[in-house]
Amino acid sequence: MQNIYNSVKSGVLKGAEYLTPVLKESKFQEAGVLTPEEFVAAGDHLVHHCPSWQWASGAEDSVRDYLPADKQFLITKNVPCYKRCRQMEYKGDLEKVLDSEDPEGGWVDTHHFQEQDAASTLAGTVKEMILDDPPAEDTANVSDGEEAVDMEDFVESGMLEEDSATVEPIKEEQGASGGEILSTRTYDLNITYDKYYQTPRLWLFGYSESRTPLTVDQMYEDFSADHANKTITMETHPHLPGPPQASVHPCKHASTMKKLLDQIAEGGGELGVHQYIIVFLKFVQAIIPTIEYDFTQTFSL
């Protein structure tokens, strides 16, 4: 029943997206949304600091004229996923709900945020990260030799707590050569611009350790159970032909970003629009906690 509902909802939203005018004026600070130009700027910033991400053009018949032909979406491939979500031992006191007033239950972060409200923790961390960040207009001139912020700082600050879940690795016999190997799934991740919601949208497609495409049920094993079939749905990719891909639905992205902007502003900080996608990738990690898209070892917001 949920899949039927998702299919109908997807069809309705595609029609709505077609009729939605392209956002021309920035409403980033006001509403947490992006214009296509701001999406490209944020994507350029991600690619600059995180070379594992690259721009892609997709199929010729799916090009959106409000984006550059060679910058239709962002993609990174072969992202490891070493364990299934069911292997993780969640504890109720470690769960935090993002947007707890949402009638649909909000987003549940099952293991990353432990002592504070999820939005507050992320806002505080982002504020710390942007104190020494160059102005947005200088972003394009950031030197490759610039000292970047180490991801270890996020662990120490509480943003990315060391995973406290107990995990039993899945192992397979190596065969005649003896020994054991860790069974590793991989995912291709890509980020599109959603014209209707005016935010980035994350898509995922998984492969087994032998590079066989995962079934829908197998992919759902790697997503938080609180979000499967709700926040994450299987839909046709707007730029890539082939089977449906898993997508993190963007209906809450703008409101989540707006909460972060407000909390950062209350503390005297400011988040640049070019930093959007890097922060976006951090708050969707709660939904796909076992897919390790460690997009850089070091980076600067």
C-alpha cells in the first residue's frame, strides 16, 4: 500500500514540478531553498573540496535548460557499505527526532546525535566550521594548498560521534585460497536539483560484492527502518535511464536547512549558500548511516 501511495505521489509531484516556475531570486536565508545558479555554485564547492564527487550531464533528452548542460547533477561511485542497518544495536536513549512537531514523525537520527537536539548539534558544529571560512565571493579562488578542516574535528565536537552501535561484520568464505573476506556492498550516489522543492535531492543505487545490482528489498536493508518507504522511496531518476533508484525525498530539506540557518544566526554566525550541499550531506547521513560516503578525509566548508 505504501508503494502505491508513493507512486501516485511521485506522479503528482512530477506534474507539479513541470508547472513550477524556476526560482530566480535567492531565498536561501529566508526559506532554506536554492536557485539553480546557487545549486551549481554549491556543487562547484563540493567538487572543488571533494574530488570523489563530479558533475555529470546524463541523457541528452533529459537536460534541464535551467542548469548548464554539463552540470545537470553530481555523482560519486563505488561508495562502500560494509554492514546492514539491522546489524546495528540501537538504543532508544540515543535516538533524537529532527523536527519533532512534524505530524509525520520528523526524521529520526538513530545513532549520530546523543546528548543534544539534532538540529542544535549540527548548527553548533557548522558554526564552528565557518568561523574561518573565506567569503562566498572568494570561494572560487580557494587554493588547493589551503589547510582544510580534518574530519576528526567533527568527531571531537560531537557532530559525528564515533558509532556506538555494536556491529557483527558479515564474512564470507574466500574459497580454495582459504581465509575470510568482508562482504562489501557499494553504492553509486548522485545529487540532482529538485525544481519543485528547490533543494538538492539525493539518489542511491546499490551493488552486491560481485557488482550485481541490488534488489529493492536488499537496498532497504541499508536504510534506516524509520525512513524506508517514507523518507526514502524508489523512483525513476530524472537523468539516468534504467531501473528505479532509491531517493531521499526532499520535502523536509528546506525546513531542516532553515532551522540550521536560524540557529547559526542566533549564535552570531552565518552559513554561505555555497556550503549548502556539504551540510546537506551531513544531515541525510542519519537516513543512510551504513553507507560510508566519506567524501573527503579533510575538507573545508
